[in-house]
Amino acid sequence: MIKTAVIGYGNVGKAAVEAVLASPDLSLVGVVRHSGGGLSGLPGVAVADSVENLPQKPQAAILALPSRMVPEAAVKLLRKGIATADSFDIHGDIPQVRARLDRVAKENGVAAILSAGWDPGLDSAVRALLEASAPRGITYTDFGPGMSMGHTVAVKAITGVKDALSLTVPLGTGLHRRMVYVELLPGAELGRVEEAIRADPYFIHDETHVIPVERVADLMDRGHGVHLSRKGVSGQRDSQRFSFDMAIDNPALTGQLMASAARGAVRQQPGCYTMIEIPPIDLLPGGREDLVRRLV
């Protein structure tokens, strides 16, 4: 059994806990959350305000945290000799974060799996396989319609915002519209909030609409999805076409993939990896011979 901790207990943290508890080879040693206290419906699960205060030291930690908190949190855990898995989703920052975590992980003899959500993460692996199938061509990734957790968290962090929901609407060919619903705090100015949203790296490249509402909770739906398509050339044969679709509960899939990545992290040599660098078999429970026999 792989001793595993979940860091953070928002929507994704709760889903990660469920995924760990359902895994045959992961053992939940506890949850780290600043507020402490017990977990509703999970009376036997240890809760602490730091990983040091858990009853056992975990071998792997799932970072169910906002992306901007992930690098520092991962560094601290790696320095304690704890492998990490996260769903960091700021695409443009991945190379430099990977380089930083790779150095720290190697210095401390453990592994980190970076950006192990569904995009980046699962979709990244699918894109890699599609490109291997048709090396020349174009791949489009169209998200939604659905709630983007990373974008929603970014809006919630803006001064004057009480609650928020960012929906991603696909326009086709990899283009997206962001529909941002905000519940403002008393005295907050919509114009300033809108300006801050549009300037945020999460939104700066997309068409963005900000809509004030009285109660965001009335609009909440955690469902999301993606359509991946590629048209390209296999060898010298044109017009090879591929597609991949899914409709998902966003936190549930993110939590599950990080739990699988936690398993994969303890199986890797020290360093930092993204999902396209991890053998898929290392993400699965069970013996290699049985998995090969069943899946190949």
C-alpha cells in the first residue's frame, strides 16, 4: 500500500480523497487543510494543518490546491522526501515549473508528476498519441461547454469578488469564449473587477464576458468536457482523421487522475515528469504481467 496524503479539501480535494479511498493500493494517511477539524462523512480520516502533524509520513502527496500555490507547496514536500502529484494548469508556466521541481526532486531522491489533471494531463497524453499516429498535421483542442476550475479559482481571488463561476464555451478550432459570472462584495466596482479578470493570464488570450449575478450558487454545474481532433499524415497518406471526446465531472476526473499519478510518482526515478513522460502502465494498480495480458 502506498501511503498517500491529500493537501487541500475543496472540490478537487474531496474528489481526490474519494479516489484514494477507492484505490486498492493507496492508503489515505490523512488530509492537510488550514482549518483543521474533521471531515463530514469521513470520521476515521486524520486531518492536520501540516503534513508533519499527520499520524504517518506519506510516501506521496496529492496537491489539490490552486495552481498558483502548487510550485511552493511541491518544493516543500519534495524537500521532505515526499513524492508529489498535482494538476497545475497554467500551460505557459509548465516548462519553468518542471525545471524547478526536477532539480529539487532529484536532490531529495523522489519524483514529482506535474500537471496531472485532465488538461494538461490526460489530454496531453492523447495529443501525443495522435501526433505519433499522424506526425504531420494539426490538432485542435476544444473545451466545454463547462466549468473551468482554474479560471474560476483565479476570479475568486480577485479583490471584490465574493463568488464566481467561469464557463468555457468552445468556438471551434481551439478557440474559446469565457463566460464569467461574478457575485460581488458590497461596494465592489464591476469595472475594476472586469479589468482585473481580463488582465489575468488565465483570460488574456480569450474572448471574455463578465456578467454580475446575485447568486453564483444558483448557476453552479461542475460538468465539463473536451473534443480533441487531428487531421494529418501517416507516412505519406493524407487525410488521416482522429477524434477523442469526453463529458466529465470536472473535480472527480481531476482527483482521480492525481490519485493515479501519485501511484505513478512512487514508481519513477527521482525527477519531475509530465503525463506524456509517464508510462501509462505505471498509473494503474496491479502487476505488470497481468496488466499487459489484460490491456494489450
